Amino acid sequence: MNQVVIDSWNFFRNNAKELCAFMLPVFAIAMISGVIGAINPQSGILGVLSIVQIIIGPLFTGGLLLLIAHISKGEYPAHKDMLTQAIPFWMTLFLVSMLTGLIIGFGFIFLIVPGVFFLLRLFLAPLYVVFQNKSVSAAISTSFNDSKDHMLAFLQTLIPFIVLGAVLFMFIAGRGGEAPSVLFTTLINLATTFGFIFASIVQFRLYTVYIETQKDADQTIERQADED
């Protein structure tokens, strides 16, 4: 199995309690929305909850990445501190997630190969916002350029997620217009939450192994060239 996936799984297994506790508010809101949708799909509260999810999504995305980075150093900061640090990135992360999601989504709609191609090239874009404070366009373009030399490694790492995502999509689509039960909603929300946490760990791992390592190597070469 791919080493990045193995390392990410070990990290998730060892820190699942901390990471799940951080994402608990997001899971709770999704559950409330899902239960209300199953009981009364016409409820006006669903619109309000959808707006809340859109607002807090980028905040928890940034906070989770920061938390993962701290835990990887053996630090366990307060969750509110991670969310506070993520606030300045909120709008940028929202726009980056929306734009990359649209690009990848259109790629999958028209042809599978373009979808996979854009997924590999843009998967790390949010990390350039959080860890390098880049703008929307800079984060997307830098992710696209930096991933060019690591396409095969990224594909080997992300192919299980692509397959599982496709299976989950077909399973949900196969239910047609059938109203979801509370049990089904709970299972989907659990799978989505765990999947998001694990994907974020994989993102961070790919970023540190292939992007930061390459950056450090380039800086070392530049210093040696200057010394010579």
C-alpha cells in the first residue's frame, strides 16, 4: 500500500479522538440538517442550516489543517485557537474550495480523465492558503504548477479515494428520490466526516513530503550555489 496512505492512517488512528472532537460541531449541524430533511424536507430551517454549513465549512477546513500540523509536531493546542487562526483565511479558502470544486466537478462530468487530472493538480490548493498565505489565484496556480512533477505519486495516493467516492456516489444516486432514513443519514454523515478528516491528513502528508521537502531541497541548492 502507498506509504503516504499508511502514514496518514496511522496518524488518524492515533489522533482520531482529538480530530473527531474538533469536527464535532460540523458533524452535529450536518446531522440536525439530515434528520430534519428526513422528517420534513420542506422545512425552512434547512435553508438556514445550509447557510451555516457554507459559512463554517472553510473555517473548520483551515482549522483542521492547522490542528493536524500542530499534532504532527507533538503539540495539542486548544481548538478555539485553531479556529481563531483560521479566520483570516476564511474567504480565501471558501473561494479556492469553490473554484477548484467547480473545475474538478466539470472535469468529471464531461470526462473521467480530465476530472482526475484536475483533482491531482489542484488537491493541495487549500494548503497554500493556510501555510503560505497565498491569494486565491496564487494558491490555485501554485498548486497546479508544483504538482506537475508528482502526478504519478499523487495518483497512487488518491486512487483509493477516487474509487470510494465513485462507489458512494453511485450508491446514493441509486436510491433515486427515496427519502433518506435517519439511520442512512447518520451513516452518510459519519462516512463524510471521517473521510474529510482522513483526506485532510493525506493532503497535509502529500504537502509535507513532496512540496515542502522539494522546497527545502531547492533552497539548499541555492545556498550552496551562493557559497560557491
